[in-house]
Amino acid sequence: MTRAFLFWTAIAWSLFQIWYASPLPFALKIGVFNDFEARAIHLAFAMTLAFLTFPRAKASPRSYVPLYDWILAALGAASALYLFFFYRDLAQRPGLPTTLDIAVAVTGILVLLEAARRAVGPALAVIAALMLAYIFAGPWLGGVFAHRGASVGRAASQMWLTSEGVFGVAIGVSTSFIFLYVLFGTLLEKAGAGHYFIQMAYSLLGHYRGGPAKAGVVASGMTGMISGSSIANTVTTGTFTIPLMKRVGYPAVKAGAIECAAGVNGQLMPPVMGAAAFLIAEYVGISYAEVVKHAFIPALLTYGALFYIVDIEAMKMGLVGGTRTRVHPLSERLVKALATWCGVIILAGIVYFTLGALKAAMGPQASWLIGLGLAAAYAGLLWNKARHPDLPEDDPSSPTMAVPDFYETARTGLHYLIPVIVLIWCLLVEEMSPGLAAFWGTVTLAFVILTQRPIIAFFRKKGDMAREVRQGVSEFINALEAAARNMTGVGIATAAAGIIVGTVALTGIGLVMTEIVEAVSGGNLIVMLILTAAICLVLGMGMPTTASYVVVATLMAPVLIEIAAQNDLAVPLVAVHMFVFYFGLMADVTPPVGLAAYAAAAISGADPVKTGIQGFKYEIRTGLLPFIFIFNTELLLIDVQSWWRFVLVLAGAVVGMACFVAASQNWLLVRNRLWESLALLVICFTLFRPHFWLDLVQPAFESKGPAAIAAQVDATPKDGTLRLRVQSESRAGDEVEKLVRLSLRAEGAAEQRLRATGLILAKQGDDTIVRSAALGSEAAKYGLRPGDTIHAVLVPVDRLNPYWITLPALGLLGLIIALQRRRRAAA
């Protein structure tokens, strides 16, 4: 009875989310829910499943659900649904809660804290509870922590009855986007795509030294795009790759560390980025496509660097790869490799150019034609798959590993790319909302999972068609249930994180964080960044990706924006949010609470703390990137106006990251000498920040008076940057001068382009002041407010290309390589 209830509750939740994301409610004009109502239903489902699937303690019974769990589940669901059923009444009395409203809110908050403790772990529950205690303890605290406090009614209303707390932005993104992407990833896994991606990676790389580890890195990158969880990614690919790594000679600690580092970095890989991409877009106020663009190079760098680390470890241990099941002649391998890469290029061209031109030429009819083309491709790929036998499974007991043939492996699952193409097409070409794009991708994937088995059986002219249909339906239903269960922790986490957001808004604790960081760092910007990174690591411990990002973005992103602006560093908002996201995510591998390290150690059999320490050593290269793109935003493809500049940025970043890995691992071609490691670090710094050395000789900008603002806006290309030096007030009320960076995405007259950033200027005597900064705009997020005085606009100086500075660094790198090659030959 209980199992059936849980099963159908999970199914109902998935179906509700599909319905909410679809265009059907508006087309049929039934079942239309506004955002607040949908969030209430979303949390009611999450609370129900949290108490019925996560036991109270280790000693709690597992064979049945105790009565107190049923009571807590009912209280949690009822507290959330109260907002759904009485939404109109609550909307008519904002800020005037009744006694019943307060009682429901207090009950809901307390039950939510217990749900968070069970489903997410104690870290988030403790932080949220401390935040609630801080609300009431404010009048009794001294120094910077003091505030006027709030009554129970005021706090309860803020947290539960408005969109400023539990039912705020975080759970809104969970409701609108994250659930559908988790469902998409679950359907893809149930369809067999997860295993297919792993086999593809192993068939490509398994015959190289350290092949299983390299396959694990690549497979984690592919599955990390769909899993939405560091732990899920580590377990999914680690189950296959960790035993293989141990079989070729990797110690258990290093095998687990490589996999947990790769699993964590899966959350940095577009397009899904552990669902944090959608939260970043919401907080920063940019489109999802822009977030993907900004995340592209850092994701490639961190995965490429881990790939290089794996190769270095294999070199140190003298490892060899697996044996191929089939060796093609060199000429055939070159032709097939060329055909494969040409196929990828052709596919990308079709998606981004050909289909786009077709859409422009045919209008609405193009979608039908594209759909028919994808259906024909799907049938053709299944026909080709049916002509060949399925690949055999690897035998774990075998002392050697048979590496499957790449082309035989590739043709078994190319049809899995069709739903991914649909998803990317809807997101980036049709420019649909992330929720609607996920809906159409999920519909396509549901069609695949329901039909692939019977169609293959039909082409092979054998097998029971009815049985294959039933199997497909069973896999689809199981995916609906699994997605809801996977989302339980995410839904609870985003709701509990809303308590932290509400506390920041109610008490102004963000100002306290700013003052603490400034005081401890003594005003030194680098120390401030290191301290901010450390705080993000601590805040992210024991929390899933989405909750970790919400917490660090709420508490630390405003701190970093304020401090950077006051230190004459104009940092884009997206760079700040990616900085805190990277370090919040690294907590998953940082001992002693690194959850991904515990998951990897459970598979490898190694000590989890040692695995976490080794994994953290591997992750240092990921921690380098946020410090780089804070100072060099070209890594985020900001202000890169030409293709040749993009090539220079990418090439310099790749070589720079390779130098950092070689220095941190103390190995390039052979073991480094001390001066070589130090030189590699200098080369890395130069390649990542060539502007630094040139700035010492010639500044990049010159200051001009406010009268030059209009001319500079007109001269700035679309998506370019305007830098203003502003006299403003800090959040503590002190007069400060800061540097503000605005992105000019709109076109038109100077006044219109500034207005698009939220900024309206006016003359007041001889001064240029801020007349208004629109609420929620980029200008407001930089802390601009009416009455601020514009002192100057920074205009770029025509100077030497900074990448000429990299030539001496590359020469030094060539010298190190030559010396190490001589030592290797002598050895």
C-alpha cells in the first residue's frame, strides 16, 4: 500500500510538471497555474516524498513508514497547499497575516527544516536554522551583527507567505526549469544513453595509457550535462570506470579521486550545468544562451586539464591501455576519423545554419519539415542499429580489458542525439524559454524510449512486439518515478535555501558579510577573493549543486561585486556569479564533507578522506579559473569582438592551463626541477593575463569627463562594455568611489542604450547624476541609486596588442620542453 502510494505520488508529480511546462493549459484554457500556485504544489509533492522516503535516523525502520512520518508529510503538504487554496485571500491582505496564516507558516518552516535535514543533510538545515535565529536575536547582538529584529508574524510572513523567502526565485527555477531537465536526464539514462556515452568514451580512449581514467573524464563530461548532480554523475560513470582504472594499475585512492573530480566538473559543462545555469541566468538577468556562452571556455579548460592530469599520472606509473577488439588499417582509421569529424561539423552546420535558414525561408511550416526530417533520421538510425548485433558487456573478472570498436559502438546509439538536437534547437535557435524547450526535448525523448525497442524488433523481424512495447512503457513510467525521487532533494534544498534569501532581505546580513571580509582582508583585493572563495567552500559543504549556488550567490556574490567595484575592478555580474558557483561546487570534493568523494570511495574501496584530499589536489586547477576570469573576462567570451581574438584567447588559455597542471603535478615530460615549476607558473600567469604586464607600462583606459559618456556609448559596439567611475554610498552608508561596468546589449541612441541597462542620467548643475536605476536592472545590481554622481567614463586606449607579451613566455616554455626532452632521452 505504501509503495503504491509513493509510486503514484511520484508519477503524479512528474505529470504535473510536464503539464505545467507544456503549452496545453493555455491552449485548452484549463489547469492554468500562476507561478506562486505552481511553486506551492511543487513543494507539497517534495515534502510528501521527503518524509516518506528519507528515514528520520539510521535506526529508523526501513520495512514500513512510521506514523510520525505520515503526520509530518501531511503537515508539510498541507502547509504548502494552504498557499494554493487560499492564494486569492492572501493576495488581498498583503502584510496583514491572520493568526491562521502565521500558524501555517510557522508549521511549514519547521517541517521544511526537518525535511531538509533528512533529504539534503544537516549542513543546509543548520545554516537555515541559524539564519532564523539571527532574525530574532538581532536586538541582543552587538557590533556589526546587530539589527532591529522582527516579530514572529513578520518573519513567518516573509518566509512563507510571500515570494521573498521559501517561495522565491530558487524554488521558482526548480519548478519551472530544473524538474524538466532532471526528467530529461532520467529518461535519457533509462533509454540507455548513459551507458552508451560511457562505452563511446571507452572505445575512443581505452587503448591509450590510462585509458579507463581518460574515458571516465570524457564520459563524466557527457553524462554531467544531463545528470544535474555531482554525486549522481560520480556514481553513474564511476561504477564502470573506477574498477577499470584499478585493473590497469591506478591505486584505489587515485581512481576514486579522478572520478569524483570528473563528476564534480560535470556540473560546469553546458548545456545543463547542474541546473545552475538557469539560476545564474535568473540572478544575473541574462538569457540562458548567454550563460552557456560564458561557461564554454572554462568548462573546456577544466576538463582538458583533468585529462592532462590523468595522462601525467599514467606516465608516472608507466601504465598501458586496454587491448582493442579490432584494429583498423591506418588508412581506414584516418578516413573514418575524417568522416566522423566532418559528420560532426555537418551536423552542427545543419542545426545552426541550414535549419535556421529553412526556418527563415518557410516560417512556421519549417518546424513540421524539420520534425519529419528528424523522424526519418530516427527510423534510419534504428534500421542501421538493427542490422548489427548489440555490443557485448565487459567482463569485470577478466584481467585484461577489451576496448570495443569505436564505429561499432557509435552506431548503436546515434539516435540518442535526436532529443539533444531538439533541446538545443529549441533553446538556441527557436529561443524558447528553458522550460518550454525542456518540454519539447522531453516529449521527443519519451517518443524514443517508447518506440525504440518495438521498431528495432520489427526491423530484426524477431521478438515479441507486444513485449517490447510493454518494456518501453515500463521504462518510461519508471523514469517518471525516478525523476520525481531524484527531484525530492533538489525541491527541498531550493525551498530551504529560500530561508537564507529571506533572512538576507529582512536583516541586511549581506552588509555584515561585506564588512567582515573587508576587515579581515585589510582592504587587499587578492586576500578578499581568497577569503570569499574559502567562505563559498564552507557554505557549499554537504549541499547539492543548486542549493549550494543559491546560498553562495545570496550571501557572497553581492560582497564580491561591492568589494571589486571599490577596488577599481569592473567585474561583470556573470563573472562574479560563476566565481561563487565554482567554489561552492568544489565543496563536493573538499574534505572532510566532500559528498562526491564519499560516493567515489564507496565504489573504489579507498578511504573517503584520502580520496577527498587527492581529489582536491586535482581540483586546484578548477579553483584557478575563477581568479583568472575575474581579472581577464575574455575567458568568458566578454568583449571578444573578432574570431582571431577568440583564437588567441583560447590558445593562450589552453597552453596556460597545461603549464599550471604541469607545475602543480611537478611533471611536464619528466619530473620538473624547482626552477622549471616556478617558470611554468610565470608562463601560466602571462598566458592567462597578458594585460597585466602591458598595464604596468601603458594603461588600458583613460578617464574622460561625464560629457563624453554619450560619445563613448555611441562608439561601443553591441554587447560591448561601458565603464563608469561613480561616487556612491556603500551598503554601510559610507561615501565611496567605485568602478561600474554596464553591458550595452541594446542598439539605438545613447539614452536608449543606457536605459536598457536600467540607468537614466540627468544634469544637476555641473554634475552628472543618476536620476534612476530600474529595480532588478544591471545598474541596480551594481548598487547604483538615484543621486549618485558620475565622475568619469573610461575610454579604451589604442595600444599594443597584449598577446605580443606572450611570445617571450612561449619561448621560455620551448626551452623547458627541450631540456626535458633531453633528460628523458638520456634516461
